[in-house]
Amino acid sequence: MLLDPRAPRFAAAVTTVVLAGALLVGGTPLLVGQAVVFAITAADPRLGPYGWLYRTLVAPRLAAPTELEPAAPVRFAQLVGLLFVAVALVGQFTGLPVLALAATGAALAAAFLNATFGLCLGCLGYLTLRRLIGRPMTARVPASS
Amino acid sequence: MTGLAVVVGVLLAATAFGWWHRRRDGRIRSVAPTPTAAAAATLVGLGLTPGAPTLLQFSSAVCAPCRATRRVLERVSATVDGVRLLEVEAEQQLAAARELGVWRTPTVLLVDGEGRVARRVSGVPDLGELVAAVRELTAGANR
């Protein structure tokens, strides 16, 4: 599956606005909505609501894309976003506003960096994550023995 | 009020990080010449054969600029004679990524003819700069 690379950039810009709005007005509904958008787009980027907005409102006014990019990086970024927003919602509902602010802030930073600098979260985070958690199993010694 | 402070703080910090990252991204860096036997063995294990300079690219499926980087490397090999290309999936070569200090994709290691990592670049390299760096390596090999 290949995507117009400008679609995820546009989606990241909308996400930035939504997350900033959630922080400014303390909106749980906005966070829930964003979580649903992240989940749908992670499952299939072609079904993403912001991608649909891009295709109907923005793409017709632009030239055809000169190159396409794979969908896997987009899906990874959406999953990370979903994780952050899920943690933020847990914070909201369990009376931990600091957790909610921190997690929403982290998601906002990632969306903003993607929108303005085209920063690829999967490039920076994925290998680091795999290196940290994907240690060879043989290196783990059972605690009981 | 707290929300406003978080938004302003996050946007300022993210902008600073974005500028810093953009300045480093794609920059070809020299590597301190500390060839370890383990690193050399890792390179051989990845399929590198000494004798000619090799551009070794670490890629991953979740990396959008990896394709662009591959195209730059292909143009380098079309421009400079005798340079080899090798691309590996970082997630399938985690031990090698650890040994060679690769933390992100795309990362390209410029390995000289003797199998030593001479330079490295993370992010999409500039074609002209990479050609110049590779020419230096091939010149060193012929000397």
C-alpha cells in the first residue's frame, strides 16, 4: 500500500490542532475522538478520517504527488499516537491530571514535529524500541535458578 | 491555564528539537578509527567482503525516508566505480545494530576496502556529499 506523503502531513497538522485544543479546553471528548481516529488510521490509513478530509478538500487543489511512500511508517506513528492518547485518557478517568497532561503533551510534540518538520517517528523510535526491548531471549536468565 | 502552559512549552521544545534534528539529519560524519574485532566480524556476518568500499544501509519497514536513501545510494554506485551496496533490515539484525551503534533508520555506514567503518550518516544523505565521501574512500584504497 502506497500513500501520497502529503496526506499524513496534513493529518498530523489536524492532529496537532485537535490535541492542542484538548489541552487548552481540557476536552475529554476531543481526546476520545482523536483516539478513535488514531485507531482507524492505524488499522488502515486509507480509512483514516483526516486522510479522507485531505482527499476531498486538499488533494483536488494540488498537483498529483511526484512520489508515494509506504504505509507502514504512518501506521506505526498512528499506533504510537493511540498509545499516548490512551494513557492520557487513563489519567483523565483515574484522577491523574498530570499523567493526562504529560501523555497528551507527548502526542502533541510528535504530531507537531511530523507536521512541521516531516519528522519520521518510526525512523527515530522503532529501532531504539526494538533494541531496548528486543534483547535476545538467551540473555535472560530465569530468576529462580 | 496549565493546559496553555503545556501547549506553549511543548511547541517551543518541539521546535528546538526539530531544528536541531534537521541540522544533523543526512549529515555525513567521520567515525573515530577504533576498529574492533567484534565490529569487523559483524560486518563480515552481514555479508560484507573486503576489497572494495561498501555502503551499508540499515533500513526498516516503518521508515519512510529509507526508500529515498536507497535511491541516493543507487545513484552513487552508478556515479562512482567499484563501490558496493548492501542493505539490511535493522529489525532482523538487532545484534549487528547494537554492535555498530545504529539507533535509527536509515543509517548508512561507509565501509572502506579494509572493512573499517570510515564514515556514517543517519537520515537521507545528500548525493553530492556522499559521492565526494565515497571518492575519498576509493582514492584511499587505490593509494
